[in-house]
Amino acid sequence: MKTLKSVFSKTIVLSMATALILSGCGKTATETPSTNTNASPAPVATEAAKPVTLKFVQLSPGKQADAQEVWDEFNKKLATLLPNTKVEFVPVTPAEYADKWKLMAASAEPIDIAWTGYALDYPSEVNKGSYMELDALVDKYAPELKKEIPSWVLDRARVNGKLYAIPNYQQAVDSRPTLRVPKEFIDKGYIDPKLAQETFYKNGPVSKESFAVIEGYLEKLKANNQLRKGFSPNVLTSMQHHNILISATAPFKLVGDLKDPKSLKVINWYDTPQEQLFIKTMTDWYAKGYIRKDILSLQNQRQDEGKPDGNIAWFHSLIGSIEDQSKTDSTRYGFPIQVIPMEEKYTISALSDSTNLAIPRTSKNPERAMQLINLLDTVKGKELYNLLVWGIEGKHYKKISDNKIETIGYSGQGTADAKYGIQNWGSGNTANSYETQANPANFTQIWKDINAGATISPLLGYKPTLDPIKTELAQIAAVVKEYQGTVNALVLESGAVADSDAKYKEFIDKMKKAGSDKVIAELQKQIDEFFKTK
């Protein structure tokens, strides 16, 4: 996932939930497990006996070589679960999705199920009438769904209290930032992971104290001629940007105590002392030789992370235990890696879910569409869902155990040139997904447990109205791209910009001229109104 987004990427929840009612304060998620039976599921009773073909616009790597074969098998399986129903899949890549959706919506193309999420402005699509309201359809045609997906997950897709999409159930906590280092340097005493972790937890990832710990490590490496490709500055600040309102409002976020809604204030995360400290520190490290001199010429500044002769430290996200993540990274990179977490607690603060299935207003078969979504999101349709995601056993994956597979031809998630394999978080309930060789052991239970203990933002369900500030947001995005680049090709945060203090001031001034103060005021007004009516 986006987790997705990143894309980065954390992309990327609990056991089955009891009703969790969000009041005006943050709380811990609590859940009860669902009953999982090995008995063959009974066919779903359809509203009518007539044959129906559902058009499903699907987030996908694109049409892969074996896609049609998998879709044929899917329809054979579906016939046993939802009689008289077939699916016509329309695979669309993330890069193409926004443009293709606009064309489909403008032409009122009949579509029965469509992915919606981070590639679109979901609240605006709802306000335009793109999707049907689903509460009544869920109650009548998807009762299992409400039992197996926590209510707070569904709340993420509500607009003005009404449900317009079914979030694809997955890991939902904010990623915790970590420092990754080759274990050999820990063994040599260049950095003490326990002391580093204590300092990070106490002071936060971006602080003079935390940077001092990392710099002490870099100094020792330089003294011992072990800097290799140097330090990689990428990703840390983006992982700190919790409580992002929605991706379309970047770089604006909320700060304050999640347990005290009145304390939550909208800020521009670039216009903060922490961001200024980050840029100043990276500039200093670049001058001292800790960051490679040609970093601005690299299309992907992260290209040497995880290589034996590459970066000697880099930031990344953590979902799960430190031990499991260190083991997974060591296997992934081919040499021992140590993960050092930089934040202690998990929160669920994304205020708009990043990946969902909706029923467009142009659907001619909304009842049948909801029944199919119910199958993709519940234990009843687990085999069907895994067939759609991973393909055919023996051809696209090898079964390792009941819930563990080894994908063939790729690791992680399928690519356009893979024979078959799509994003498991794009088409249903990942609690029912097979785990793969790319996952740590017991990955599903890990993310369920993590989410079960996370603090939920009291603003879950708030959806900003962007029309009053859409011009300003577009102008600000252009300024950010000019001065900050992208997550894989930083500019100011790379440390390589001469006179970064002056450039930083210029950057903030341009954002203010583009309307950052107006955006902050408008979003704060909307949030204050949200609490008044909640």
C-alpha cells in the first residue's frame, strides 16, 4: 500500500471488531475475532435469477499475460458462490487511474464496481455524485461484511455520515520511522542501537539530540574509512507527516494531542522548526562528506539503500516487531541489517482511506455488485479473493502452508511484466490474503494486533471540502515540487543546495504567496465545524 503511497510507500489491521463508536476524543481500537470455518461456503442468494455481468474497474499493474486465464477461473468459482453472475475486469494502473476515471465518469460509462482511493480526490468524487450511498445495500446484501470489518474502518469512507465505499481492510496505522544500518557496524561498536532508540523515543526523530546520535555514528565511519555511499536522507520527513488530512491537501497536517480534539491545529509541515532543523542538518552533513556529492544528479537518490557497498544508513518505515523487520530486511538485502525504531507508538490518523471499492452511480446492478464486494471482503469469499489477487496455484504461486505462498516470478506485489499478480490491498480484505515470502512470519496477525492497540484519531471520517482552496493547493504543490523535489529525488532536504537557509526562507515565502495561510485557515474552520456537529 501507500500504505500505500508511498508510496510509498506502509502502504498498507485488527481481528474482527465490536462496534467502535468515535466520540470527540482519541481511543484505542478494540476488536473481537470472527469465526473462521473450513466448511465450504453456501452460495449467496441473488436478488433475481437473471444472468448479470458486472463491470469491475480494478486497480492493477495492467493487463498481464495470464490475466484472462485467471479471470476465467474467477468466474467459474464465482458461479458456485453467486449464481448467474460474471465479472468483466477492466485493469487500470495507478499512474493512469485518475485520467481514465475522469473519462469514464464524463461519459457516464456503466460500471458496477470501481476502485477509488489515493489516486483520486475521494470526497470530491462523492460530492459530485460519482458513487452510490451504500448503507442500505450493505445492511441488506452484505451483513457478513459489517461483522468482519471493524466499524471504524467503514467510518473512514463516510462523507457527512454516509457510506460511499468499502475500505479495503488492511494495516491502517501510521508507519513508524526507523533508521536502518548494516549490523556489522553495530558489532564494531560504531552505534549503540539501545542508546539510539532511547534517544529517538525521548526526543523524536527530528531533534538535535537524535541527529547527534546519528552524527556520532557517521563520524566513526568516516574515521575508519567506512562511509561507502554515505548517508541517505530520504523518507524520514514524509514518514513523520502523520495526521495528513488527505493526500490532496499536502503539505498540511494536524498537530496536537489526539485525546484532546480542541488542541488539534492545522499547520504547513514545511513551515516548522523541525523541517528547518532537518534541512540545516542535512546541509551540514553534506558539507562534511556524509552525503554523496553527486546526490542531486541522481534520478533515484535511494538507489544505494540496502546494497552491501551502498548507503551506511537510511530511513524507512516499520510495521511489526523490530526483530521481524530486521530479519525480513536482512533476507531482502542479502546481508545482516539492524532496524532501530525512532518513534515508540502507533496511531491511526489517516483521515481518508487510501484504497476502497465503490459502486458508481452508473451501475445497473448495484445489488449484485454489493454481493460481490461482500465476498471479496469476508471469509465466505476467501478463496475467490486469493484467486483474484495471486492467480492459479502451481502456475502463479507455490503453496507453502495453509496461509503462506511463494509467488513465482516476483516478490512483494505483481508487476506489469509478471505473468499474474495484483495488489492484495486493492481488491478486498487483506485479513483473508495469503502471506508471501515478502512478508515476515505471522504478518497478518502482526498488523491486526498493532492496529488493535493503536490510538484512533478523533477526526476519522472528516473529509475536507477542497473547492474553496483548490487554486491555492495547486499553486502550493508546484512550489513544493520546485524546492523539495520528490520522495526519491529531494532538493532542499538532500543537503546539496548552496545557501540552504536563504533557499528555505524563499521556499516558505513562495508558499505563503501561493496561499498557504488561506489553506490553513479554511481547513481549520472546517475541522472546528466538524467537531461542533459530531
